[in-house]
Amino acid sequence: MKIYTRKGDRGETSLFGGKRVLKDSLRIESYGCVDELNSVLGVARSSKPPSDVDSILDFIQNDLFVLGADLATPLAAKVKKVQRIEPSHVEKLESTIDRLETSLQPLDSFILPGGSNIGAQLHVARTICRRAERITIRLSKKEKIGETPVMYLNRLSDCLFVLARYMNNVAGAEEKKWKPET
């Protein structure tokens, strides 16, 4: 099978269920940003994090495929079976955050993104996640997508922040506090 179909050469693509939409629609922008986030997490995983973190990034990457399929499938689409992001996905992120935070010092100020190489990569992933969340919120104001995609992205950005801090802690990389000008 060829990778190209030429069906999108005029700026349209098909959603799951067959509906054709413009490639710059909010729905495409939303799951495209989720795809970008997934790719950045792949870059972070190429840095060979410890196995506990790698397994977290693995389940997150798999969840992001579910989220992408969810966002690519209108709720009213007549498709046999599409997996949707569920509250259980959000709960798994919450338990991961809770577990990782036990080894971190509580924050008393904002910190600057950075630290170790993988910590910095995870901070970049967090900012992409926040963009995906903003786009998905805009989409939810125009189309019914359910509540869980936005909840998931909100919790995921928190999880990526904690993962960045965790990896910086493991690497012994100092967290630089933000020092506002006075």
C-alpha cells in the first residue's frame, strides 16, 4: 500500500466515520497537536530514562493514540468501535503524580524550565500539552467532544511537570527558581 493517496491535496482530510473536513479545522488542529506531543515524548524516551519513567512515558504515548482517535472521531460518527479516553485514564495520571511527588521537595516558588536534558524535554512536552489543551477547549465550544479529553490533557500537563521535576531530581540537576524583578 502506498503512503500517499492524493486525497488531501486540496486541503481536506477524512475523520473516522468518513466526514471530510479542512485540514486547518479545530478538530484536526487538536489531534495534530496531540500527535506532536506524542512525538516529543518519543524524543524524551530516546534519552533512555530509567525504566520506571520509561514505562510511564510508554503508557502516556499509548493514551495519546487513544486521545487522538477520540478527537478524530465525532461523537455522532457511525463507526463500529473507537476507543475513547475515559476517566480511568485521568485517574492513572493522578496516581502517577501522587506516587512521584512523594520523592520531590514541595515547591515554594515558580521554577524555570530546564535542568537535565530529559527534564528540559519533558518541560517542552508540558507546554505542547497545554497548547493541545487550549485548542481542545476551543474545539469543545464548537463541537461535542465530551468532558474527558480536556480533563485528560489538563492532568497530563501536571504529570509532565512532575515527571520533569522527578527526572531533574534523579539526575541531580538543580531546579532554578524564578526570581522576579523587584
